[in-house]
Amino acid sequence: MRITTPTLLLDKEKAKNNIRRMAAKAIRNSVRLRPHFKTHQSAQVGEWFREAGVEAITVSSVRMARYFANHGWKDIMIAFPVNVLEMDSINELAAQVKLHLVAVNQDTIEVLADQLQHPVHLSLKIDTGYRRTGILATNYAELDKILQRVQVLGEKLHFEGFVVHDGHTYKQSDVYAIQTINNTSVYQLHQLRERYKAKFPNLQLSIGDTPSCSIIETLSGVDEIRPGNYVFYDLTQQRIGSCSFDEIAVCMACPVVAIHPERGEIILYGGSVHFSKDVLLQEDGTAVYGRVVDFTSNGWSAPLEGIQVVSLSQEHGVVKASPEQLKKYKIGDLMGILPVHSCLTSNLMQGYMTTEGEHLEHLSGLPKRELVS
Amino acid sequence: MRITTPTLLLDKEKAKNNIRRMAAKAIRNSVRLRPHFKTHQSAQVGEWFREAGVEAITVSSVRMARYFANHGWKDIMIAFPVNVLEMDSINELAAQVKLHLVAVNQDTIEVLADQLQHPVHLSLKIDTGYRRTGILATNYAELDKILQRVQVLGEKLHFEGFVVHDGHTYKQSDVYAIQTINNTSVYQLHQLRERYKAKFPNLQLSIGDTPSCSIIETLSGVDEIRPGNYVFYDLTQQRIGSCSFDEIAVCMACPVVAIHPERGEIILYGGSVHFSKDVLLQEDGTAVYGRVVDFTSNGWSAPLEGIQVVSLSQEHGVVKASPEQLKKYKIGDLMGILPVHSCLTSNLMQGYMTTEGEHLEHLSGLPKRELVS
């Protein structure tokens, strides 16, 4: 298979190992694993999770839910505040699969009460510190009011429990900071369980971030984990401490189109329309948009020293290289680049080529029309 | 037409006015307009340029060239350093259209000499200050060597002239700074014309950035301009001074999914997979990822004060709003957002809905297989 344009390579064995490792951890900790599929968004990659015993999944949009439902997934949580404009599609999905919705306020509950045609499972999203969205864990007034209403609507809305996404772990690079965030969430979730367990004896507690799920060995105190990025990992997760470089399962292959020895720079065909613009700031304040690796007979090496992607425009990537690194490359070579954020890179690349040369699809590469119900 | 998910709206009249204004300016200045089509990447939008008299276009990839060639464009410049790995496709295109390639070094010229099967037009990319790629305008040793070689290869490579992309104008917000950058480029291009006009009496000078082409009234001293972003403009171009808010021809419509009055925030369904992550830094150091507008009977208003998009994650957009603005919105409303960078937003959205409800395609929304030659 000849690569001629920017291509996202996927090391199947690394991804499968990542999938198996998290599945084993979930079993060891007696928690249900409901992996988030927004990172890969690929029916074929989804099958590798099935092989590892996964039955329940998380997605972030109705379209993504429909896609995986069409590929045989029967237990799907849309972990995004319900978009009430999509009630028609939600109703179709609810007729088809065990659908879990996530609400963050009473207005949404009322729309669901009014417009749902089939029963769904409902979780409330709790904000335990990230402050993006969710009901504050200490906002009992709001929670009491909503849960009173939900109890009445039990026919249509099976209350499942509380979900948290600790996105602020992504800003940490210290295992103790991540453990502290997780402890805080679990503590607050337990307070909630105490308060509402009389009404809802089976209420479930679910957490979602890849750093906590990767780094913390003993995931006690919750019933479910929903990590997603761990299938591929990336430079951001390596920096946080969630993975080693060796566990990053995706790598861009980008053609070298220009070399500027006078300033130690190499220009790649590969820019923000391929990688996205997520950046990793270094301690010295410089920005890294990707780390360079060597291709090997069956994959790629660890990141090289003295060479990295330092800026991206729409189609150009600028690589800064030491004289020793620079002299290795010529026009027409392919350079391997580990991405900063594998979710966004996969979304832009719209598909994968495995290191064995197989093409795997990504939802973003499928015509939108095919999916319109 | 009912909008239920993040949708990129296109005001056809604004875009057509932007297209006509630049076409009129080119005629007034007696320069050839070869607009860059990477901003819209849409066959239908391309037709509006044709109506305004445009015959020659610029693109940034072989795939984009092939797409527009399939839609009847006969004179296409790929304004990106030749990717020598795509010689097969380049040869097919060269058989089909008047193809212009851009080179930045002699290695590429040698590959072209060796592998081209049909004549092409060749320009050298000159670096007059941006320092991304291109041959330094004062590097006569390199230029002499390359042009000597190109002269010999005249059968296959019709030397066309010099192209510049002054990307550093994007960092300015002062008409004099932009004029100075343009003067510097034109001066350096004229030095080159003087040096090589004996050998190449018809050599052409071409510049490309939207800020210079939008802001400078008298585009003297060059033969061709290649702006692209001006078809839609965006918040970045408004900040630079290239356009007014009123000339921005695209606007995102995003569902409101959560409201947090306690901290004055609204959560949108609309994140970095819809907008991209380009950011506009304010004077006070805060980041803006989009400005909010009201929808009107036939389009949208000027940006509102006291409300803006302040952060983006994969699917979430966080809007900060004053109490007066906040109270206008409820769950399930659509919010209008002017994008920071229309090229990247269009690429991610994979298509447009005109304010009249018509769907227009974007190359990124087409299956890649269809385009494989």
C-alpha cells in the first residue's frame, strides 16, 4: 500500500492492547466499562471492544448513537446534555436500543416528559469541579426538584443515576492531583447516593475521564467508568501520565515537501486540516503540535529528540530539527508524527490505515445523507 | 428547513458581494484575479466566481485540483510545494487542464523533469518575509541555479514567474503594517523581475494574502492576486481590518443545551469538531472562539455585546453572557455564532446551508473513494 498524502496510521495491536488492559482493569475493580466511542468513531474498531467483552458504550451525539446502533450496539449512552431539537431521532433510537440520556436541568426533563414516545434511561450530569456543565453536586435544591419530577415520570424516564466527567484532570500531570480530583468526585457522588438511595435504591455512579481511569489503579466507589481516548492515547495523555509513548496507537504519515537547512526547518504536507490545532505547551513556553518518530518494519519508534512539529497552518506543518535530524530527510520522504489530540486528528482524517494496510472507516468520512433517518 | 444540529449557514448575497467586489478591484487595478478556492471548496460556490468573470483558480492540494477540474475549471494553480509522491495524479491532471505547480527547491524540479508526462506551468515560491517556506528573495545563488535548469527544461516546465504568500499580514491589525509588508514583497519581486527578465521576458508576479488584497486600494506592481478567504471572511479578517462584521458571509447555528445562570454561562452543542480551535486573543488576554449574533428574518445581526464563545471542547461550546444577554436564551434555542476562521470551520462542517435553505457541498463532505483516480 503506497501512501502519497497525509494518512492516519493505526497500530491494531497497540489499540487492542489498550482495549484489553482497560477491560481487565474494569473486571479487577468490579466496575462496568462503558467506553466512549467518540475517539475512534469506527464500526470496525468498535468490534475490537466487543471481542474484549464490552457490551455497553458511550457516544457524544445522536448521529454517533445511530451509527453504532446500525452496527449492532444495543446499550448506548449519549453523554452530552440532551439536544431537545433532535427529539425525532431520539425517539427512533429509543425504539431500537437501550438508550441512556443525560440531562443537566429541569427544562430538558419537561421536554422529554412531553415528547418521548418510548422509555429511556436517564442520568443526571453532576459537576464535581470541572465547571463546564452539569448540576453542582451541592445544589440539593435543584436536584431534589428534578428527582421528584423524575420519580413521577418513572414510566418514561428510568432514573439510572449520576454521571461525572472530570475534564479538569486533562490539565494535570501529577498522579496525586488526578487522584485528588477523583477522590473529590467519588466523595461527592457518595453524598448524593446517600441522599437519594431511599428513593432510588439502585442508582448508579459513573465517571468518565481517561486520565483517572488510566492512572488510578483502584477505581473504587463507582459502578461504571466511561473512558474513551485510551483506545489510541496521544501526546496529551502521555504528558498527563495516562500512557507511555509506546502505547500511542495512532501516527500520522506526512510527505516532506520542503527543507530549509538555513533555519533548521522541514515543511510537511500536513496542517491544521489534518491534525487540528491542539497544542502541547512545553516548560520553556514553546508550542509542540506533534512529535516525530521513525517508521520501523512493523510500526514506529519512540519520539526522536531534537525534532518536532512547531507550527501548523491550513495544510503546512513546520518541523524544527537539529542539524543531525535534518540531514536524515529528503523531499518525498514520509515523516511519522504522533498527534497531540487523537480524537480531533481522527475526526479530521475521516479514516485510518492500519499498519497492515487495511482501511478502517470513521463516521466523519461517511456521507451525512446515508445517516439521515 | 428545520435546523436541529450545528449547521453552517451561508449568506449567498454577502458572499456574492464579496466575490464581485474583489473582481471589480482586480479589473480596476489591471491584475488577474486567481482566487484561492480552499476557503469554500464547493463546486456551487465556485460557480458564483465564474459569474463574476473568474476563469483561473488556486487550490492547495491535488485532490482539490481534481475536484474543481471535474467541475469544469481549466486553469488551476496548486499553490503548495509540489508533493512529489502524487506524481501519478499530477500527470493525469496535467493532461486535462492548464496546470500550474509551485516549487521551492531544485530537488522537486528534478523529480518533475524526470516524471512529468505532460507540460505544466511552473512558478517558484518566494519568501519575502513570512518565513514558512519558499526561496528567500535574496538567495540569488539558488535562484540562478534553479532557473538555469528550468530554462533547459522549458519543454516540460513553462516558467511562469514568482509567487508570494504574505501570511505574516494575518498577524497585523494596522493598515500601514500591511501596506509595508506588501511594499516589501513587491519591491523584492521587482528586483527578481529585473534580474531574470532577459531570460524570461513574460515572467509574472503573483501575491496571495487576503489582508493585502482586501485592504490595499492600489494593487500596483504585480500581475496576479490570489486571495481566498474574502469569499466568506471571518472574525480574524475583521480584526485585521480586511472586512466589516457585515461582510462575514458564514455563521454557525448551534443548539443551546444548558444554561448556568450562577456563572453567566450557556453551553452550546458546537465544539472544536465544528468550529476548529482557532482563537482570537483580546487585548485583555482573554480568548474568543466566536461572536454571538441574533438571527433576523433574512440572515443575522452584527455581533452582540456582552456575550461570546470563550472556550471549546470536542462538542461543547461555552458562551459567557451578561445577565441581560443570558436571559434571552432558553434550552432548545439556536444561537448564531460568527466563526474565528471560516476556512477551518467550513472544512469541519463539510457543507453549507444557505439562508434560503439550499444545501451546498464542501469537498471534505464527499467520499474520498469517489475521487480516487
